[in-house]
Amino acid sequence: MESSVQKFTDRILKDAREEAKAIVTQAEKSAEMLLENRKQSGRQKAEEDVYALLKRAESEAEIIKGRVATETRREAGWLVLSNKEQLVTNVLDEVKCRLGKLQKSKRYTPILERIIINAGTALGGGRLEVMLSKDDLALPLKTDTLAKAIARETGVETHLKFSKKSVEALGGSIVKTPDSKVIVDNTFEAILKRREKELRFKASRILFQE
């Protein structure tokens, strides 16, 4: 009886050990499969992360490239514009230089006379005061002749008086009423300033065919 019980017990233990062993083996296989799946998933996730990073980097690179290209074009545009502006300024500086030389030439006196007559005409004649540069005060200008020319233009009797005070100018004149309420500034500097925009436009068209 005891022998039969022992055999039965041994059989149960053997089956239990085999089942336990099978369970362990299956568990190990399941663990390995799970581990492999996680590794695979990890690799896939890593690949996806890397791909995402690459795409993001490519996108950022395109944005940066576009920004750099835009900045480069803008800087190039400003550089071209700056160079053009400098060339036009050089032209105006040359104009001023030539006007300064004109003041010392024989052609200057009749030009100055016409400037005074035009200013006196614009003021409507009458009693007027003329201001000149220090150098021009020494020129042989005839007030009576100039006054008559203004009178012919305006139909108003005109009297001119040359001021003893000089003005700082390359040439030209300032003509005003005795009370200084109305002034016509036709010094070369004032004329250039009034026409600077027009002169810059013309110079730009000539220089750059715009």
C-alpha cells in the first residue's frame, strides 16, 4: 500500500516538476519574446525619433536658408542703393564745386544780375534790399539798371538798395522787402536745396538709366 502511494506521489511530483519546467521554459520564451519586441519597438521608436529629428532639422535648415537668402538680398539691395545714393551725392557735390568756380568767372556777373531781377520781379518791385556774398559786394552791379529791369517786368517803380551785410554763400542773392517780411532767397545753396529732389532724380536717371 505504501509502495503504491509512494509511486503515485512520485508520479504527481514528476508531472508537477515537468509542468513547472514547461511553465518556466514558456515564461522564459515569453520574456525573451517580450524583450525582443521591446527592443524592436525601441529601435523603431528610435528610428522614428531620428527621422523626426532629421525632418525637423531639414525644415529648420530650409527656414534658415530662406532667412539668410532674404537677408543677403536685402543687404545687397541696401548696398546697391547706398552706392547709388553716394554717386548721386557726388554729382551734387560736383555741382556745388562748379558753382563755386562759376562765381569767379566772367560769366557770373550777368547770371547774378538775372537772379536779382527774377527775385525783384517775384516780389512785385517797389523798395527792395539786396544781400550778396562778401565777394559779390565788390562786383560792378548797377542798381539803377537792375531796378529799371524789374520795373519793366512788374510795371511798378522800383528802388534797389544793396545791404552792407554780406551772406555766407557760393553765389546768388537774397532780395527782400525793407521790413524783411517777404524774402526771396536765391543763393546757390538755397536754389540747390529747393531743387535737390528734382536734381537727384535727374542724376539717378542719367547715371543708372532708370
